[in-house]
Amino acid sequence: MKVSFWFVVIAGVFVTCLITANIIAVKLILLLGFLVPAGIIVFPLSYLFGDVMTEVYGYSAARRVIWLGFACNLLAVIAIYIGGIAPAAPFWTQQAAYNAILGFTPRLLLGSFVAYLVGEFTNSFVLARLKIATRGRWLWTRTIGSTLIGEGFDTLIFITIAFWGIIPPGAMVQAILTQWIFKVLYEVVATPFTYLVVGFLKKREGLDAYDYRTNFSPILFRSERAKSESGA
């Protein structure tokens, strides 16, 4: 696939949303009376732009960017870890604050990485299959439907791995449902924006990918071409 300027922009925004969400998630905020991590402010945007990539460029292109996001997030975690263990300057007294804000626990990292891969690949797969089933009509059914399932898996996996045995089961269920509902509502509210971005990109790029012959394996890296609306 020829990489265009706009594809790079969408991929860059996707990765930025992912890494930013993971960094600010350490802060807990009250949102409409519910206790949620601050990362929920920007993390749903990664699903929104993931939808845009799959809708316009196809599953194969989205697969590359999902793995790119994983690699970039891993690099950020490694850099933050090395920065944390590096000897501090004698006059710098903020090591405890650095560790408290940017420190990671293996359990949280595992939950985050597994939830991201399962959620994003599920989201992209569902959207691509729904596009074929609906023959490209009713974009909102694909973006909301794929987010409903993808974010569901993401939230369920992360909270289960990160907090199993730490918080009561009832509180875990409440946390899962609260975050899942908020993320889906986020996608619903952002639907007009999604329509604008998708419409702009399809017109500008001359693309409208349909994954009729796509291999949906998450670990396939060889080049594929999704069938476009024009049959290209």
C-alpha cells in the first residue's frame, strides 16, 4: 500500500492518543459522578481513528498501525523505566514524584498490553466484516458496533488482569460497566466527527477499502490489498 500524507497523520494521532492515555491514566478523576482513570478522556479517540483507518484504508493497513502503536507504547514504557532507574542529579529531589506518576507495575502493564491488542484487533475486524455485510452503508452501525465489542473486550481484560483479587468483584463489575458505557457513548457523540473525517479521506485519497479477500490474522505482515469500491 502506498503511504500517503493523510494516512501518516491518522496513524500519528492514533499512536499519540494511545501513549497519552497510558501516561495520564495514573490519575483518577470524577466524571459525571463516576471514578474513572484520566486516560478515558483521550483513549476512546484511538478507537475512533482505528475505525477511520479500517473504513478508509482497510484491515491490513489498520493491522500495521495497531502493531506500530504497540511497539511505540513499549518503547515509551522502556524509556520511562530507564529514566526512573538512572541516577538522579544531586540537586534533583523529585524522584519519588517521578516514580509515583510514571512508574508501572508488571500487572498493570500486562493488562494494558493484552487489552489493547485484543480490543483493537477485535474492533478493526468487526468493522471490516460489518462493512461487507452492510455493503458500505450505515457507517454509524459499524463504528458504534465495533466499538461496543472492541471496547468491551478492552475494558473487561484490563480491569480483570489489573485488579483481580485487589478490589471486590462487585466493584470490578461496576468499574467495567461504567468505563465500557462511557467509551461507547463517547463514540456515539463523536459519530458526526467520524463521518466528516471518513468522508474527507475517501474523497481526498480516492479510497474506500472492502476486505473481501483479506486474511484477518493479527500477525500477518505481508502486503495485502483490500478491494476498493471501484474494484481497484
